[in-house]
Amino acid sequence: MSSTAADSRTKRLLDLVVLLLDVKRPVTFTELREQFTEYRTAKPEAGMRAFERDMATLVELGVPVRWVTPEE
């Protein structure tokens, strides 16, 4: 990963944390796609995989993330 790509991912992860800390309700992936261009891919499943990788990284870093199903 190039320095610019790493810098971009780091900024995205920080922006994601800030967004999640600021919300009072669960955020849908559709809403996140509107906020983050990296999740707006031609194939929606590719954007979802990028989001899942980012969330896994945040969990590894100790960010308390809770997944909520639509039923909840």
C-alpha cells in the first residue's frame, strides 16, 4: 500500500470513528455509502467488503463497535 493510500485509509478510519461516536442511533450501510466514496463501488458487495475490512481494523484497534441487525 502506498503512503498516499495508507494516509487516505487512515483518514477514512478516523472519519468513520468520529461519525460513529457522534450518532445517537445505528447507522445503515446506505448512509455510510453516502458519506464515504470508497464504499460507493460499481458492485455494492465490493463496497461492503471495504467497509467490513475497515470495521475489522477498528475492532482490532480496540474501538467498541456494535453491529445491529435490522430486526433490532
